[in-house]
Amino acid sequence: MAYSRDPFGMNRKAKKGMKSLDTIFGVGITLAKAAARQAREQQRAQARQQASAQRFLVQQERSRARQIRENEAAVRRAERERAKAERESERVAKLQAKLEEQQRFEAEVKDVENDNFIWTNLHTFINDVVTLSDVNTAIAKADSEQKNNVKNGLFKEAYPSESKSTQVAADEATQMFSVSKARRELDKATAEWSAACFEEDEPTLESIREQLSEESKVYVKEFLPWRKKSKREEYITERLEERYKIIHEEWEKRKSMSDQCKAAMEQKQKDLDSVTKARKDFIAQRGKELFEKEVVSWTEKRDDFYDAYRQVMQKVINGDKEYIIEAINTAFANDEYELPIDYFVDVAFDEANGRVMVDLDLPEIEDLPGRKISITSAGKKSIRTKSQTNLREDYVNCICGLSMYVAGLIFNVSLRIKEVEIMGFTQRQGGNAVMNFLRKKVFTGFSQKQVENTALTSDQYVLLVRYNRDVFEKIAFSKFSPLQILDFFKHYMDMTKSFVLKELDLETAFAKMDLFVPADYKRYISRNPS
């Protein structure tokens, strides 16, 4: 028999208690470990949160720094763009200013060139000189136009318009014929007929019987069928004649009204057609009368014009002294060119010799443009002030060209004018020997400059030229300068090589002019065809 070492189970109980303690200790250790682990996790979570917060702050700082850098770069770019735009704006402004300056300069150059051309090329404004052939051609043209009833020829008044005459007749017809009133009355009658018009058939006894039969079905009530039929028939018979009479009378009344409105409308239509036809016939007849009257009036005016035209042409051929003087004054008053030059003419006509003598008040040298266009060594145009020699040369060309222009206007007045003799004078200080002598006596003791400042203005003749028609009408004025053309006519000017014009002594000037031998224009052209 064996014996237990722990009969009372003390070891088992102890072991069981120890096991319970171990379990408790294990649970405590587990809980402690869990708490430690949880603490560590919390620490790690806090560390992660702190790290995350730190990273977020770092990222924010980096983003802010990056944004600052980007802003600074954008500011630098904007500054560069602004500076570039300013430079471009300045460049464009400079180019624009340069272009405007160039345009102003070109406009000024053009003005200077135009002014100089006009003042020094007055002879180029001369129209073709009228010849006997031109006058005969003009007369023949007038005869042909009048004979052939040419419209829009020399006679510029428009030929009468038939449509215009018709319109005048229509305006008159409007006052005479009330077409609009007749149309309004027709519209009113049409509206009345439309209101009164009906398309009902004429009522008959059968149609009235049917109507009464339908009424009897409503108003006659009877239970017994055979009595219902007789009573309904009685209802119809009692009322048939009277109802037919009433309805037929109303129908006839409406039909009569409709017929009257239709007849009135048809009559108004006839009235409108009659007025319209009368107006149309009146316009046709009256328009024809007015047109024929206008044609007669136009023909009379045209014939008067051509008669006057031929008379003028005859006066151009052989006009008397009174006509020539009046025509010359009219020619200057109605000069087609408005030259920017002040000049005045006083004319006399030597009928025996066919010579017009002209006192020509010349423009002053101070009136000429004082600037000219010159070409630089680089080939560019520049505006410069004229030298005194250039100014005097231009003035000589100006007065010579003006004398030719005046002669051209005078030659075109009449074929009886064979010569135009021009004496050109200008206003200058001093120049009169008697006045100079008196000034020297009166202003004795004064300086030369003071004496010159007291000089009085007097008329001084500086140009004397006699143009003859035979040569004048052959010259191509645009191909020569005024001084070149002057050599083809008898003339006299006391001019130095530097174009200084001296006062002419009229007592000897005519004799000196007669001594001048003009160049032969025909021979010159044959030798210089270009």
C-alpha cells in the first residue's frame, strides 16, 4: 500500500493557489505590458503628431518661402515686362514722332515746292491761244448742234423731262379729281354690302312645315299616339300660313337691303372707274401739253443761246474797241485760275494797229516765297532760305511769267488783237531823281541810313515787252522758262547778271526795245526738237 506524500492535498492547493497567483501576476504583467505598450503607442502617436505638425510647419514654411520666391520672380518678370513695355512705348512714340515730323516735313516741302512752282511758272497756266480755225470750228459746231437738235452740247440746259411734265399734270389732277374720295366711298359701300349680304335660300311652305314639325315635337305632348299625330298636324296647320308670311317678308326685306347695298357698291365702283379714267386722260393730255410747252421754251432758249454764241464768236473775230476793252475786263474778273498773286492791269486798245497796251502792276519781291528745296549730299531734301540772288532770279521769272499769262488772257479775247505790249512796274523806295535830290537837301546832316529810311515809295517800271500773236500761239510754254520765252519777243529789261532789275527810263526804253532782235522760234525748234 502506497502512501501519498501529500495526503491532505496541501501541495495541490498550494500549487493551485500559486497557479492562481501566477495567473493574477500574468494578468497584471499583461496589463502592465499593455499599459506600457499603450503608453509607448501614445508616445509614438504624440511623436508622430509632433513630427507631422513639424513637417506641416516645415511644409508651410517651405510653401511660404516658395510663394515668396515665386512672387519675387513674378515681380521681377512684371518689372522686366513693364520696362520692356516702356521701352517699346518709347520706341513707338519716337517712331510716331519721327513719322509725324517726316510727314510735317514732307507737307512743308510740298507746300514750298508748290509755292515756288506757282510763283515762278505762271506762264504754264496759259491756255491754248484762240486761232481763227478754232473760232470757225466753234461756229460750225454750234450750227451743227442747233441744226441736229443736239442735247447736252454747248447749250448746257437739260432737255425737258417728259416725266417731270407728267408729274406736274398729276399734281394738278390731284386738285381736280377726287379719286381718293371716290375710293373711300367705294370702301364704305363695300363694307355695307358685306354686312348686308346673305346667302339664304328663299323660304318655302315645305321648309316652314319642317320647322313647325320640329316645334310640334317640343310643344305638343300627348300619351295616345293617334291623338298625338292629329294634334301635331293641327299645330302645324294653324301656324303654317302665318309663319310662312312672316319669314318670307323678313327674307324679302333682307334680300332687298342686300340688293340695294350691292347696287350702291357697283355704282360707287363705276364712279371710281370714271374718275380714275378721267384723271388718267387728263394727265396724259395735260402732260403732253406741258411737255410740248417746255420743249418750245427750251428750243427758244437754245436758239437764243446759239445766236448769242455766234455773235460772240463774230466779235472774237472782228470785235470793236468797246467790246474788246469790256471783254478784257471780264476775262480778268472771271479768270478761272485763282492765282495767289496780287496784280492789277490797266489796258488801252490801239484799234488801228490791233495792239493792246497794258500797265501791269507787278507783285512785290517781298511777296515771293523766301525758302527753297535743295538736295543734300546724301540725296535728301532740305528746306533752306533763298539767297538774295535766288530770290531776285525767282522774281524775274515771276514777273516775266505773269506778263505772259496776262498776254494769253488778252489774246483769247479777240483775233483783232495782234500785239500785247506790257509795261510792268513795281513799288520801290526812291528811284525818282527829283525826289532823291529833295531828300538829300532836306535831310542834310543825317546819316545815310536815316536818309534811306525816309525814302518815299514810287512806281518804277522794270519790264517792257511786246508779244505778237503769230509767235505767241506757237510756243509750248511748259517746255521753256519765262526768260527763255522772253527772247522770242521784243523786250527790254535793265538787269544785271545777279538779276538786279533797274528802273527803266521810258523815254528811251521803247527805242531800246525796238532795237532788240528776237530769236526765231521756228528755227530754234528745228534745231532743238526735244
